[in-house]
Amino acid sequence: MGSFLLVGILLAVGLCAVFAAIGWAWGAAASTRRLAAGGCMWSGAFAAAVLLTSLAPQRGLADASEATDAGWALALSLLLPLVPACLAAALVPGDRRLPSDAPVAAGAARAVLHDGERAAWFRRAAGGPGLAVAAVAILITTVLAVVLETWAMLVVPALLAGLFAAMFAFTVRVDATGLTVRSVLGWPGTHVPADEVVVASVTDVSPLAEFGGWGWRVGPGGRVGVVLRRGESLLVERTGGRSLVVTVDDAASAAGLLNTLADRARATG
């Protein structure tokens, strides 16, 4: 009993420490701080729920093996902590508005727009190797739930399916308001106002080396990445020391237009 409690406490403290470190060291963007707050809350609540639902069925029993099946308990332990985690993330303030008066670098690529001419750029970023990883994870958790006849645990692949659907298909738009990146399911998403764009450019991204995987990621230095594949990507450096990377086709056109619209935003602001 004592060892079980100790492992649970160490697990909660360790996970909370990891998320807190991410928020502290790399929390330049509100999305990262929200991830850190939600992760800390979920980790603590998950560890507490696992301890409670594992030990409660054993109360009063002479032999712990007589306890009822804990499949439903583990499912609840995964689901219920999402409520306080989402609340904690929602309470984290968004990014402060930090418009810039400094011009976009003279050497940055620009699109040619005449006075009064309007333009927008739109692409969809989807798929990539992460989908294969997602499919394997969903398949394994489904097979385990069926083989072990722990039907409550089917909630795990269902949650994974929803999470991966949100993380591996995004719309990317550049217009007069700036850059908008949003999951096709509506969440997660982010917006970079045109007057906060320091410079937009094209970069080459290696998901595993720079972000540790695929999807909505946080990299060293607090760089936020919507990383679905390796290769050509749009890099937007913004005020406040923040930056955003999006793996998307035709990134050069997006960067040029965004720089031009950022110039306009400063001129009219």
C-alpha cells in the first residue's frame, strides 16, 4: 500500500514538474502556458483519481484479488481530470497585444500589391507520418480493450481518435488581419495579427529533431509548431520573442504576402 501511494505521488509530482518547466521556460505564447496549466491540473487529478479508484474497491477486503474489475475506474480516471484541466487552461490569460511600429526587414520577401488592392492566401495542411502513429496507437488500445474484455477502456481509443483528428488537419489563412491557423474541428487554433509580425520567411523543419514529434508542438525556446511533416514550412517571428512554424505547401507565397500586409498594417495603424 505504501509503495503504491509513493509511486502515485511521485508520478503526479514528476508530471506536474515537467509541465511547469515547459510553461516557465518556453511559455512565451499563451497556447503553451495553457498547455502547461492544463497538463499540471490533469496530472495531479489523474494520479489522485487512479489512487482513489484503485484502492476504494479493495476497502474491507481480506484479499485484494477479490476486488472488482478496475477497467471502468481507469476510464473515469482518464476522463474526469479533463474537466479541471480544461478549466485551468481557460483561465490562463491570452497573449497581450504587442503591435510593432518597426518596419519589416527590407530584405524580406514581399508580394506585389498595388494601392487599394486586396489579397488573401489559403491552404490546408493535413496528413503526414503522425497519422500512421495515430492509427497504430488507436489500433493497439482497441485490441487491448477487446482482448482483456475491459470494455470501459474503449474510451481510450475514442479519445485518441478525437485528439488526432484535431491535431492532423489544419486550415492556414493569410489576409489583412494577419495569419490564422486553425484545426478543421475548430480547436486548437491561433491568430497572429498583421501588426505583430516582425518577419515571415520560409524554413525547413525536422519534426522529430526540432519538436519531438508531429501535431501541435512546442519546441526549444518556446517556438510553437503546427508540424505535420518535414520540409518546407512557414516561419512567422512576432513581437514578444514569439514565433510560429507551420508545415504547409507554398510557404513562400504566404510569407511574401504576410510581410506585405504587415507593412500595410503599420502604415494604417
